[in-house]
Amino acid sequence: MTERRPNLLFIFADQMRGMDMGCAGNGDVRTPNLDRLAREGTRLARAYANCPVCTPSRAVLLTGRHAIATGVVANDLPLPEDMPSVGQSLKAAGYRTGYIGKWHLDGVPRSRWTPPGPRRHGFDDFWAVYNCAHAYMRAQYYRDTPEPISVHGYEPAAQTDLLLQFMDGRDGRPFAAFVSWGPPHDPYDQVPAEYLELYAPGALTLRPNVRAIPPGPRDLSRGRDPRRTLAQYYAHITALDAQLGRILDRLDASGLADSTLLVFTSDHGDMLWSQGRMMKQQPWEESIHVPLIFRWPGRVPAGHTAEGLIGLVDLMPTLLCMAGVPIPPGVQGADLSELVLGRDGAGREDIYIYDLVAVDQSEAQGIPEWRGVRTAHHTYARTQEGPWLLYDNVRDPYQLENLVGRPGAAGLQRALDGTLDRWLQSTGDPFCAGSELIVQLGLTDLWNAREREMHPRAPRLIAR
């Protein structure tokens, strides 16, 4: 696409919903720098996490392959060392590569150090990473030795400092940095007071589909007030927005803005009491819809909102194409650079969405494994027992009316069932119980190690 490859800054939050930006129509949350990014670039209004949970989604994003193809079918399973990634492709093309922030792709324990080598998947030149932790006011990270470095203050601010340090180390090569901020993922209250003070819980508008969660032994909302939690969630987003502002200012001051492709997104969303649910791993809009903004002055249209569908699986090939880097074989995502460049007809017809193993938050909320599709107008999902959810998202944007089994929706349901069946076939997905899938994929030992680490009091081991 260009004689000189652009620098690439790929910044992504954790558990941030696509509807929670001023530029996306949310008048409660303050996001002046994200709004600026949207004015100066293109916001993709229909971007979706294919597998809305941290580790699988990150593997999908970095490899351009669906979770079943990566083998990363649940949180805390490692990304195989030999799995081709965007970092490896960029490195091979001559980029100076770096990764900063949350990794969550190196298995268990979550505190493990990732040494230089293939487990870093091409991000070799600058590494400031902690595998997984959400301690935003007392964080740590590793560089190239196994001694952790402590962070003073708010973790995303320190991570932004590290990014600016990486950017200042230019050596003539184009640079590519991936920055993974932990917020607004819970714990929601670990945010500087100056941002909390911006939000009065009683003044916030709850989404119309928010409802109380029945108390239970594993109630993920226990002790939380929806409005106060939403204020904390928004405070995190505004705090991240301030760090984005620092990055934009540095690009301007250094003269790099025009030669840098900047992308902002998230790995998945957060239910936050919508549908009486919490967290992720669910097919509703609050869980799967993510922010996505591209800015590259002079190349990406400014002030444009693209309505075409795009999944996180499509980002790896799209980024490589825009950087003029070959897309490796085996990638399942689509190069949707034409959509980013303003040609709305280039989007997907439908997005494959799924949760392959019912564990962690989905297990706590009684949600089994599911598969589904998100089209421009509808969301459809089924479990192994049969059709589960069907929504007309145009007429019913808050997904309040489930159309499964309605006589008037029978033809639509059959058509979407057919679309889903085609996705299952094309991805080689047997749509079986999570434990059976783990055995089929040869992940038993990795899964059992995960369970011993994550659930030591009641390990749920799988026999070979």
C-alpha cells in the first residue's frame, strides 16, 4: 500500500465496551482523545470479539485464526510457540517490535516470566510485560530478566511511559508497538481519585436492559452497586483516554503522526448488569461489541464511521496489508483494509462468535458452551441443546425480545442456523462439550495444569 511502511501503534484496553465512548453516542463518559481519534480517523461501528474472553480473544487478535485453530480455547492456556503471529510477520518485514502491558498468553502461573525467544511471538526488541494481573495501583512487569519491576502509581500511566521510551529509541526502522492496558477490566475501583471525582453515580444513565442479578452462591455482582460500578468503569475509561492523549501529543511533537498507523480497540466487552449478567463470555452486545478506531492521516479517511462488520480475527491480516507486509498462510481472518479505507461494502456479511469452554465467569452464571453469528441486523446463538437467542438488533437494539421459537421468526432462525452450520464446518468446530473439545485438541495436560493452578482446592481434571 505504501513505499515506506508506516509505524504501527496498536493500543487495546481490556473489557471495554464499544458503546462506551463519546464518539459512539455515550454522553455520560468523557473520552475527548478517543473522540479526537475518531474525528481524525475512521471508527468501525460494528467491530466484534469473536471469542469474548481474554486469552482466546488475544490469541485470535494476534494470529488471525479462530480460537479452535490456535488451541487457546479458554483463559490461561498458552499460545503455541510455533503459531504464526502478527509480531513475527512484522519482525520479519524489518519492523522494530515491542509489546507493553498485559500478555495473558503464556499459560500458568499468571505471574510467570516470559523469556526472550519464541514465547514472545516476534515482539523481540522491547518487552515490558506481566503475563496477567489486575492490580492497577501496585503493578509489576518483566523485561529480559526474571526479576519483576514494580510500578508506582496507576499502571496504564507507567505503561504509557514505557511506550514513549520505546518510541524515542528509533533506529531508522519502522516501529510496531502493541500496548495492552488492563482497565477497565475489574477491579473497577482501582483508579486514581481525580477520575473518580468526574462521575456522580446518581447522574449516570443505565442501559434499558440492565436488571438485578438474582443472588446465588457464585453471584459475580455481590457487594457492587450498578451505578457506582459504572462510575468506576467510566473513570477507568477516562483515565485511559488521558494516556491516549499523551501518545497523540508525542506523535505530534515528534513529527510522526502522518507516518504512523494508530489503532485502538479492546479484547471484549463487559455485561455490567445488562440482561442481569456480568463480565464476558456471552453473545449479548455488551460482551461482544468492542471499540475500533484507525487513524493514519492522509490514508485513512478522517471523521468517517464505517458500518461494515469486522471481527477481531480480521485485524491481523488487515494490519499486515496496511503495512505492506505479506499475510502468512493459514490465516482465517479477512483482510478488510478496504473497509478501513472508506469502502463500506468491504465488510463481512456475518461474524462468527463463540465460547468454546464453559468455565470461569460463564460457568459461574450457568451459561453452557455456545456458538453464534452476528450479522448486520441480527444476533443468533445456540447451545448444544438447541437454539438459545435470536434478536433483531435494528428494531430491538437493547436485545429485550428473544425471537427464538416465535412463528414469525421461523424462516429467519432457519437461515441463521444455516449460516452458523457453515461456520462450524469451515472452522472444523465439532461443537461439543468443552471437556471433550480439550481432549480432541490434545490439550489435556495443559488444561489440567491450568486447573491445578487456578482452582487448587477443587481441581476439575480431565482424564486422557
